Amino acid sequence: MRSIAWIDGRVVEASQLRLDVPYVMQRIHTLGGKVYGANTHVVIMREASEYMFGFSSLVAAADVERIASKLVACANAPMDYSVPVVMRLDARGVLSFEVEKPTYGHGIYLRARRYAGVEIEHVVPCPIVAQSSESVASDAMTTRRVAHLGGDVAVRVDAEGNVLSCPWAPIFVFYKGRLYTPMEYPSVEYRMVSRAAKAANVELAVYPIPSSALGRIEEIFIVDIMGVSALASIKNHRLRSSVAMKLAKVMEPK
């Protein structure tokens, strides 16, 4: 599979893509060459770019579908894999698309490593629902800070004490036979878990998760573009990963 990108009308090698200025991005879900949720991604991108840069992209959903489909075909991507296409708009107004190597089959897989969680409070949730250069930097800073506290990943909590989620790294908890998540998203990562849960006959409910309940939760896992990270513990509470493994087993590439 080729690593390629689209920059202002040209299909080039992904190595030519410059990410040296601030940007906003959306990861678009494609499967079998079909593009899903293009209109939603365009709306989110416009809102995010207006917030960050004061201008918005003029790209239409039909253009997104055409460009993403063309890139997936040019990349010789396998048709039975969920191939992510990243749409970025940078502070210069340059629009680009990049095909990422698939890490999902029809669904998700479980990472070999199980993380230890540390509860971290973020009083003000980020108002941008699109991933950006700022969110990437913020996530990296949080990871470094959590490492000093003896953990590998943060479970973010808002001012009301509820667990925070985000489109590019949605969080899920399992408690008394049901899977819970704080928010539903149109992102690739969320869609993969939703599809896996349905196939595995696991009920998924969208409901606030108070941080006070984390000491009673049976499982916690976070999904990003690389797969599923099941938490081994949070504070002194040991966690399992059987449901995360079940979802991954149902949906792993055959």
C-alpha cells in the first residue's frame, strides 16, 4: 500500500506533506472505497477552522468523497480494511488529504500493552470537536505529565466530575453487563467500537460517567487510530479487559 497525499489538486507522496504550521483535521472513515459521514466532517472542519483561524474551508462534501475515494484507490488500499483518510486545513489556508495505513479491519484490535490510568482533572473541556495541532500537543504534554505520576494514560474529568471523551480517543467503560460512553461521535474510532459492540451483542449506552464511579467500574478502554488501549488499573483499582478483547476478537481482520 502506498503512502500518498492530496495537496491543492495534486496527488503526491505523503513525505511531501508539510505540517509545520497550526492545523485542524478530521479523520474520515472509508471502507471498500466508500466514504462515510463526509457532510458531518465538513461541518465540523468549518467550525473548527473558524474558531482557530478566523476562516473556514470552502470544500464541499461531494469534493471530500471524490478526493478521499481517489486517494484510497491510488494507494492500492485493501478493500476489506477500514482505511482512514485525514483531511487537514492549515493556518495558511492549504487543504490537504492523506491516506493513513489501516489499523482496523472491519473493526478494531486490542493492543498488546495494557495501560495504567491516572485520574487527571481538566476543568475546562476543549470547545473544538476537531483534532488539531493544539490537541496533538496537549495530548503529548498530558502523557508526559501522567508518566511522572506513575501512569501511562489520563482519564480526563470535567469541572462537574464527569469523565470526558473526545472524537479521536473515545473512552468506554463496562459495568454490570453494559458498555457506557459519555458522548457519541461521527469519528472513525467511535464508529468502529459501535459496530464491534453490535456484532458482539454487547449493549452500548451513551450516558454521563461520574468519576466517583471509576472505583467500581469493571473495565475501561480508550480507542484511537492505533487500536484499543485497555487500562490495567486506575489509582489502586485493578481492571479487567475481557470485553475489550471480545470486541477485538469479533472484529479483527480475518
